[in-house]
Amino acid sequence: MTVIAKLYPETQAGGFSRKAGSLLFYARIQELLEPGMTVLDFGAGRGLHAGSRIKLMRELSNMKGKVAKVIGVDVDEAVLRNPRLDEAHVFDGRRIPLPDASVDIVVSDHVFEHIDDPAGMAAELDRILKPGGWICARTPSSTSFIALGARLVPNRLHAKVLRRIQPNSTREDEDVFPTRYRLNSKRALKRYFPPSRWQHFSHYWDGEPAYNFGSVAVARLMQLLMAIKPGGEKIFVFMRKK
């Protein structure tokens, strides 16, 4: 039995806990989708959630066939193998290869922490998004424990360390990229996506203590620290372009 299953016994009824942030994040996105939309999966990668052991997670995270088109972009050529895309592009991390005002919703899952130039990328997302369109992103907050650890551990060691602290993860080494944490607070979001142009509906979220070294004791300590620490471990970003 995994550490998470021991902490949250309800996991054994369906495979997910009451703190399953992935389900909440993608459920909200599903409510925003309309059949005629074009969706951009920003940082789509190989389509990690397509292999989830949880049927509901596979369904909620899949947008293909529910909208007119799902386009994926990523700096990694793995995006070309993503089965959940109608169209895939490898890009240089700066210029998104799409026309102005061509996308209705941008979905980005654990990508904002890797953005090196937040001003430039915010301008690009603004450029390709239609008025009234949404940016939906999930990312660790800049004050999270994982962000603190990432600052202390050199980027070249992140994959090795993550295997130790999150032993039951389905993440592969190819899914681990250098982190920057320059767009990971409500303050930063409002700086680069100013309220004069964007409606902000983001919120912090504390989920399962996933980074637990495979130890129930460590997981319980993380639960306690998350309960008393200001802010949250993750930010669920929901912004609408005016």
C-alpha cells in the first residue's frame, strides 16, 4: 500500500483521495470547454495523463474530441508522440507558432515554473489568445516546499532527487526540466497579466503530501507544515482575457 493510500483510506475506493487536485483542476477546465473551441496545450509533452491508472483522470484530462481542435506545443520533441493532440509543434520556448487571436483556451499543467522569460511568454500567450479566452494553469507556488527544494538542488540533479522523494510517481526522467519559479505567485501573475487586461480567478491549493520519501511519518509532517504555512503548495491559475 502506498503512503498516500495509508493517509487517505478512501483512495482504495476509486484510486484517488479527497485531496486529488488533478481531478479538480481538469474538472474546472472541462466546464469551460465548448465544442467549437481551439485549445492550446502549452507544454503538452508526451501526454503524461494519458497513462494515468485512474480512469476518471484519463477522461477529465483528455480534451481531444470534445473541442474543434487541440494543439500542443513543447520545447521537447516528445510532443510529436502525444496521442491527445490534433496538431503538435516543437517550438523554441519563445515564439508560439500560431496566429494572433487563434486560441480559445490555453491549458498548462506544471509548466509555468519552467518559464525563463515571464514577460515575453505572457505577451505570447496574450497574442495568440482570443478576447474572452482563458488561461488555465497549475504550477507549484514560489513559496512551496518543492520550490524551496528546487532552489537548493542543482537542476541537473532534479530527476534523481525526485525519484527519491516521490517514489510512486509515474514521471519519467524526460518529464523533468530546469525550474525558474518566475511566474509562480499571485503577485507575479498580476504583474505579467495586468488586471487592466485580465480577470483573475486563481487560488492556492494544498493537495496530498506527494513528496514524502515513501515514509508515512514524513508525509504526516508535510501535512502539518502545509496546514500552518501561509499560502499553498500549488497555484491553480484561471485568468480570462478581457
